[in-house]
Amino acid sequence: MEDLHESLQLRRKLLGDRHPDIAYSFNNLAVLRYNQNRYDEAEALFLQALEIRESVLGSNHPYTQGTKDSIAYLRANQGKRKKEK
């Protein structure tokens, strides 16, 4: 986990905050948080990745669409978990 944070910080320093690789790091951190059942954090990270990808790559780019799919999947599963409680 620490490696992903270090990677994000290094990429931000080298590439700036609006580079597609920054979105890639946010996306990877989001997947990690999802797998740790830290869904609110995962959603926030996916949304950061989405914002960068939409502005840099466009709404119809496959990476942007993939992030949208991840957010939809996360939200659908959150709804299922709430119903199970």
C-alpha cells in the first residue's frame, strides 16, 4: 500500500496533477481500498481518477469508461450490502 502512495506522490511531482498517469495511480489506490472494504475511500479515489480522465482523455476514452464502470460497480455493490444489513 505504501508503494502506491509513493508512486502517486512521485508521479505528481514529475508529471503534475493533470496527467493520465496520475489518474492511473488514483485508480489503483481505489481498487486497493475497495479490496480492503473501504468503499467510501475507494469511491472518492475513483472520482478523482474520473475527473482527470474526462478532462484529459475525454468522456468516451476506454480508460474513462472503465473508471465509470468501476464507480457503477462499486455503487451497485454498496446498495447490495446496505440491503443485507
